[in-house]
Amino acid sequence: MGAASYFTDYETLPLASLPTTKPTIRSERRRYAIGDVLEANCSLPPSRPAVEFSFTLNNLPVSSLIVNIFELRSQ
């Protein structure tokens, strides 16, 4: 058996595509009382790599167990 030969091909790929605008956060109300349920939407244009969201409420992290993330699919 002879020596193995390898062919290497490469191309230049963009490593990052940053969002073009800041996140948009929408909720039903501006103020909430203790015990109220907050339902809000945070949207951002597509980016690569995808944005990772984390939320805080009153400077405390919100558990990822109660955050729903929906990914929009391009058509």
C-alpha cells in the first residue's frame, strides 16, 4: 500500500451576521403588580449565529423553564 493522499478544498464563509436593529419587547401593559402574570414578546431580526436570549425580572434571572422560545422559519 502506498501513502494516503488527501485533497483539501476550502471556501471563505461569513462567520457572523449581526442583527440590524435592537431587540423589540412588547407586553400587554406597562406596569404589573406583584403576582401578575407577565406575557411579553421579544423579537430580533435574524442573525448568525442565532441570538441567545436571557431575561431578568427585578434584576433576578428568569428561569428558562418558564420562557417559551419560538423560532421563525423563512419561507
